[in-house]
Amino acid sequence: MDHVQLLAMIQASTSIGIGLIIGLGALGACVGVGIMCSRFLEGAARQPELAPMLQAKVFLLLGLIDASFIIGVGLAMMFAFANPLLSVIPQ
């Protein structure tokens, strides 16, 4: 294979990986937030006196779940704009 074909293969594989990172990360974050919020509403409906304590924990976990997704997006953008895999192609 020549140099251009190797570059094209690496870029194509990287773009598929980027799509998977962002897509599956968003799916996982949305499902996790949905399940957690539904359980919070169930718990608050069963024991309303615990709702403020549960609400603080829900907001903390919402931030952590969103942070993990944003870290995944950051890694995907690193592969999109500063791909370290392109440096291993022999010149």
C-alpha cells in the first residue's frame, strides 16, 4: 500500500471510532440519567421527607455522568484533530 492509502485507512477507521465513542457515550449517559432520575422520582414519591437529601445526590451523580461523556467527547476530538495514529506511518 502506498502512503495515501494508509492515511485514508487510518482516517476512515478513526472516524468510525469517533462516531462510536460519541454515539455510545451519549446513549449510555442518556440511559443512565433516565434510570437514575426515574429511581429518584420513585424514592421521593415513597418517602417525601428524604427528597432533599436524594436530590443533592442526584445532582452530584448527574454531573459525574455528564463529565464522563464530555471526557469521551474530548478524547474523540483529540483523535479527530490531532490523531496520534498518523505518526506511525513510515515515510
